[in-house]
Amino acid sequence: MRDGDELRQAYGRLIAAVESNDRDALARVIDPDIVDHGAIPGQPPGLAGIEFWMRGMHTSFSGLSGLIEDTVVEGDKVASRITWRGTHVGPFLGVPATGNIVTIGAMHVLRFKNGLAVEWWGVPDLYGALKALGANVEPSTG
């Protein structure tokens, strides 16, 4: 198996662990000291921080799933375009539950070492998510 295939599979296992809200599966693909370059406010460092983010997503979205749209492997990094989907059942970015099915696009770059993700850069489309939730995202005129 080529290294690129192994990294794609490792990334797929990471997304599957997030989908299933499985801490043990997440720990099998993420280094305990992972650096999340896009950590959310209040997120602890390392694997605990990724678990914190994962639990928050499942609190906000029932039936959370991640569809990996594209991946590119270069050296020890995987770049991906992913679409998260779930039913909005809890507060998200200050917006109370709407019951709407929401999709959130994101771009990920992960660096792997010895089969584990050691760095994560994530860029979600929060503007699009807020619009889908019906939040007022228009600039103020005053």
C-alpha cells in the first residue's frame, strides 16, 4: 500500500470516529499532543481539545456525519474538503436549536506522524452555517 493511501485511510478513520462520537477510536488516530491551529474558544490543548470539539458538534447536531468530498496527499499531510451534516438540536454559535438539517462545508489539512494526526488546520464555512440556521448575518448599517 502506498503512503498516500495509508494517510487517506487514517483521515477516514478520524472522520468516522468523529461521526460516531467515539473517543477510543479518535485516540487511535490522533496524537495525545496534537496541535489544533484552529481551536475554538475554551478548547483545551491536545486530544482533549479535539474531543471537546467533537462533543460540542454532537450536542449541536444530531446524526452528525462527515462526507469526505476530496483529499490530496502531499508528503506527511492530507488536505481535504469535507461536508458535515446534521440536525440542529442544540445551540451552535449562539443560535438556539432550529430542528433544521444543516450542512457545513470545511477544509482540513492534517499532518501525520507514525500514523497519528499531530497537527490540524480546519477552516469551516461558519458564515454559510449561520445563514442556514437563519441567523442575521447581514452587516449592520448604523
